[in-house]
Amino acid sequence: MSPSIRSFMYSRPTGAVAALWLCCAGPAWAGDGGNDLGTLNNALTALCTLLEDPPYFVPLPSCPQAPSITQGILQLAAWNLVPTEMISATNSIPLGDRVNAGSPSIPPVGPIPPPITTFPVQGTELSNLLTNLTPLAFISSSPGPAKATQLYNTDAEIFFYAVASGAGVQPDTLYLFYDDTARTNANLMQGKIVANISLPLVVLSSDGTTERLVPTMLQFRVPAAGGLPCSASTVVGNFSGASSGSQTLMASKIGVNCAVVFAPSPLSAKSHAIFEVQVPLVVTMITDPLYFSNPISNVSFSFKANDTGFTPTVNPPQTPILGANGNSIGIGPAAVPLGAPPAAGTGTIFALCANLPGGNGNGQPPVPAVAAYYAISTVGEALLSAAIPSASTSACPF
């Protein structure tokens, strides 16, 4: 059975839409006009209550509570299908505190462009793809984390893209592109770790009812001549859940693919390093029900067996819908793990960090280059956000 979801535009009864937005838009995403984390979490709680109560009855497993303002903004934007800037503006959060990017899934709700069919993405396909995406800009910095900045800042030399794609209209894979415009030297040392990339993976329980967050580090190594692009790279994380802690596995063991491609990009005509990472999405009917039917949006998904995308397994029929091609480990759509935020004072960790090759020579250790949060909206748009240094208290895991 080939898994997928069909997306479509549809119209609702006008009265129902008017009642929803006139009555509930305020508590659902505007909060009470405050500019703090508590306001955003109150808005998330109000939204969860709205969705779980009549007439919608969306069975959310729990209501997310954000440990950082950036994550709260992303989560509200992803579920309400409104721009991240609107969440900030309606909560009196200064717009200049964050840089944001959003890239619709490939293919999007509309007909074109085509899905990503090969990996690594190279040549004209890569150029065409990145031209249709919006990145975040960073200035690499050691010590880190990297400094988020505006796209027009001429000091920016790292650009970070994210897009979800799949064989059908509904995405089943997240693609991450780390565009290192300063690295024009293609001579990277074989067998050495030249980049560290953090991935907030999840492991779906065997009964498909819960997920466990597994912070993972991808250690990118250049393979020997003739080797597959990700064949020397490893991932480190507690994938088994054992009390003994983390395991180190080959990246392919958990369905992660990676590569470095030297090519021009929309932000530099010179051939330079573009690191690419491919991660399966894990989205299930039980853990992510809003992605199967979002009643507060006029853009929705129709899930049918034998379509392209996600599909329920048929034996037994109660088995939840698994994410990308049946994988039970991958990356979830939420900006924050479902449930309560970390205890006060424990700090927050960026979801997506990357240390990329330092300088343009050979053998230098990787330096902090990307530090951001993400969310996948209920129509597959990949949202990215990072606070500028003066507004950020988050750290990277390495």
C-alpha cells in the first residue's frame, strides 16, 4: 500500500466560520495582548479547549506548553495557519526580536513545483528548489550559538532552509539545507567529523499511542571515494530507551540520509558547500490528530487508503496511521513536545543546531553556524524561527 494524504481547498458554511473567528479567535491565538511566555501558553490552552469541545471533538493527546516564546509563536502559527509575525504582533511581542521563514510543502496544496525525487538534491534541481524556499540567515560565531540575523545583513554567510516533501501531495519527509556560502574549498577531510547537526527525533511506541523525544546528533563524515554520501555518518541518541543512555548508530539505521553538495545557490553564485539532511516525518492519527482534520482551517487534508502519503494499516484496522513510509522513528511536526514545558530554570535548547566547517581551509573544527526552532503546519508548511542574540536565552546541545 503506498501511503499518502490528499489535500484540498474546501468551503465551510459561512455562519460556522464567522462564529468561530468572531467568538474564539482572540483566545485561540491572540491571547490577552501580553508579551510573555505565559500569555502564549494561555492561548495554547484556550486553543486546545476549543478543539476538544463541541462541535469539533479533536482528541488531542495533551496540550503543548512552550518552554520559550519562539516555540509558543511557532506552535500557534502552525495550528492556526496564520503567519508567525501575526502571533507576535497580536501579543505585543516586538517583531524585530525574531527572524522567521516559511516554505510550503513541495508540492504544495497547489499543483507545482514537483516533489523532491532524488537525494542528494543537486544541480539545476537544487537551484530551482532553493529559489522557491525562504531561509533564515546566520552569522557563524565561536563561542556559539550562531547569531540569527536579517537576510539583508551582508555579514550573514550561513543560510538555513527547511521544506517538507513526499511522493504525493502530503509530505512524508523533512529536508534541511545548510547553505554555507563561505565554504568554497571542496577539500573536506575524509572520515573526519566535519559537521554536527542536532535533530529532535521522536520514537513512536510499539502500540502507536505515545512518542518519546530523542535528542539526536548527526555526525557528518565525508565518506571514502566511491562511498554513498551518508555512509560514513553516524547518529547519537538514546534510540532504545535503555537506562544505559545513548547509542551510536549509522545514520541509515534510523532512516536519516545526509550529503554535502558543492554548487551555487540563490545567495551566492560561487560553488560552495550545501549540507543536506533528509529525515522521515512521523505523524500519527493518535499523537497528531489535528494534522488529519483541522476544523479551524479552510485548508484541510483528506486521508484515504491507497492514496499517496499516509495511510492506515489494515490489520488490525485500529492500528494508528504511521509516519513516512511506516517509519516509527523520525521527526515530529510540533514546535514543542506535547505536555508540560521543562521545569523553570532548566533553560531551553534549540531544536535545530548545526556546527559547520570552520574557515575555508582543511582540518579546522566545526563552528556554531545554525540555531533555530521549527514547526510543521497542519498543511505541511515548514516554519522556522530564531530570536536575535539580544532576545534569545536558548542554547545548542553541543
